[in-house]
Amino acid sequence: MSGTAPVAPTGAGGAGPRRPVRAAIGLGANLGDAAGRLREAFDRIDAIADTRVLARSGLWRSAPIEARGPDFHNAVAIVETRLDAFSLLEALRRIEDDAGRERPYRNAPRTLDLDLLLYGDARIDAPPRLVVPHPRMAGRAFVLRPLLEVAPDATIPGIGPAAGQVDALAGQRADPV
Ligand code: ADP
Ligand code: MG
């Protein structure tokens, strides 16, 4: 992402204190009080150790893609973190679990889904555990629209400016709530 603080070395771990990295997190929910859950999730993300939320997008509403159930609510948080990407993902997973997330089958409806979209300008290829940039983000209006709301200059490493991707997705419904 452009306009960021100095970016830590690409990849996982590394000993010693890390310089803060700016990361983007995608939030989604389509069960129960989805909007309330997303608002709460922003606060939980802000409470992750060595991490603070710099910007919260508004809430967006989208039809499920490759998933089932009611409409999704989506949002994006920009954070500054000293955690490495794997630790940040673990912290997000704990927040999902606390929200009662169950994984009965792939693409099941979810109470809360937190995806690591961007981690500085890093490209991390450690499937299935972690792939950054999130491999499907560039094709999803419900990710790009809230991302551009809070980070209009965001760049997707290996792809290019996020703003250049969104026009092709005009057919996907994603509306501000
Ligand atoms: P979805 O792909 O619909 O978000 P899940 O949230 O259940 O599905 O994630 C499935 C797995 O994807 C997780 O176990 C996680 O380790 C892995 N994963 C790989 N890359 C990422 C990423 N960038 N952000 C979040 N999860 C990721
Ligand atoms: Mg996920």
C-alpha cells in the first residue's frame, strides 16, 4: 500500500523488534447481527497486541459469492502492526473463534470472517496457511470497495492499484449499508 510507514522485510517471523507494518484486513459476516458483529470486530482488532486500527471503512452489503446464506456485511480495517503476518492471522482467528465461528463445511455461512488482505508490500506464499495478498481479493467488489474507501491508493502486490481492478467488477452487487 502506498503512503505507508517503513515496511518490514517480506515473509514470516524474523527475530527482534519489528518496525510497524500497515496491513489491510477484510471483515465479513452473514449470520445473526452481522453489522453489530463487524462493529465489535473492529474493536477487537484494535485490541490485538502491538496493533492498532488506523481506519475503519463503512459497512457494505453484498450477495454471497461461493458461499451460502443471507447477504453478507463487509468492511475493511487498515491497521498498523508490529506482529508478523502469521501472528496477526492467528490473532484474527482467535477473534473469529470468540465470535462463535464454526466451520462445518467449506464456504458455510459465517458469523465472522477475518481475512488478511495486504501486509505492507509483502508477498507471502505459504498455502494453505497463509497467502498474501489474499488470492481472491482482486476479483471481489465487496473487498475492493471498502478497501478503496479507506485506502484509495492501495496497491495489490503483483497485481497493481486496487482502483484499477474495481471497474471490471461492476456486475457484482456491493452497496454501502
Ligand atoms: P475463506 O477463504 O472463506 O476466508 P476461511 O476463513 O475458513 O475461508 O479460511 C480458510 C483458511 O484460509 C484458514 O485456515 C487460513 O489459514 C487460510 N488463509 C490463507 N491465506 C489467508 C489470508 N490471507 N487471510 C485469511 N486466511 C487465510
Ligand atoms: Mg477467512
